[in-house]
Amino acid sequence: MSIVEKKKENRKFLLWKIFVSTLYLSTFTFGGGYVIVTLMKKKFVDEYHWIEEKEMLDLVAIAQSSPGAIAVNGAIVVGYKLAGILGAVVSIFGTIIPPFAIISIISVGYNAFRDNYIVSQLLEGMQAGVGAVIASVTFEMGGQIGKEKDTASILIMAGAFLASCIFKVNVIYIVITCGILGVIRTFLGKRRECR
């Protein structure tokens, strides 16, 4: 087998692995985009070691600040990082197929079980589990920033938390402000390097 054939074979395997991983994560993830982002981190950073943890934080920031569902945005940025445009397309399909199929099935029988006591209790239990998963990823990703001991990042994180939780500032303004602060920090850092 030639080198070109091996590269094509490896690329096919990578694309297949991205598709299967995003399909699996999307199928068994309940509770919204932040939960799937947590599981993507566990799969692509901790298990496969395809992405560094700091880079995953950057990808999540991009996904979160872009319009649209965070699960799909997260899949796009991870797929693109791993395999370019084709990786993004493959990860999109892997991410949207399960919810599309499940919602289609549920919508057909929604009236039959919407008032079912067992279903309502099941959904309430899932909400508690989702809250725990979101708290876990917040702790892990926030802890990573704390480990770096970057005072500016810690202050930005604390300021964003206070603005959101205490002062009830709209998340859009927080994301835009943090993005601007990140650009300023990068610009100032590059300026210092040039001196």
C-alpha cells in the first residue's frame, strides 16, 4: 500500500470515528448543548487525546459565542479542527441525526404521553442529572483556568460570573465583552513580544 493510499485510509478512519463519536454522544445526551460539550471534552480530549484541554476551551468559547445550537456549533469546530471542512460536515450529520429522529418520533406520539405521570417524573429526574453534569464541566474547565494562575483570565472569569449571576447582565453582553478583552490581551501580548 502506497503512502497516498495509507493517508486516504487514515482519513476515512478518522472521519468515520468522528461521525460515530458525535452520533453516539448526540444519541445519549439529554439536557442541551452544554452537556454534549462536556462529553465531547471527555471523548476527544481525555479518551482519544486528539485535542489539548486548553484548545478545547478555545473551541467551546468559539462554539458558545456563535449563533445557533451549541451542540452543533461544538461539533462543527471540533470536526473542523480534526479533519477540515469534511470533518465539520461529518460531525454535523452525526450530531443532528439523533435529535431529528427522536423529536420526529416524539412529536407523533406527544399527545398520547404528555400528561403521563411516569414520563413527567422521568423528565424531572433528567433535569437534576443535567444540572450535575453542567456543574461538573464548569468546575473542570474553570479549574483549568485556575491552574494556569493567569490573573487576567481569573479576573475575567470572576467578572463574567458576577455579571451573570449577581447583576443579571444579558449573556450576549458578557460574551461580547469577554471577546473584546481577549482580543485586547492578545494584541497587547504580541506587542510586548515585538519589543
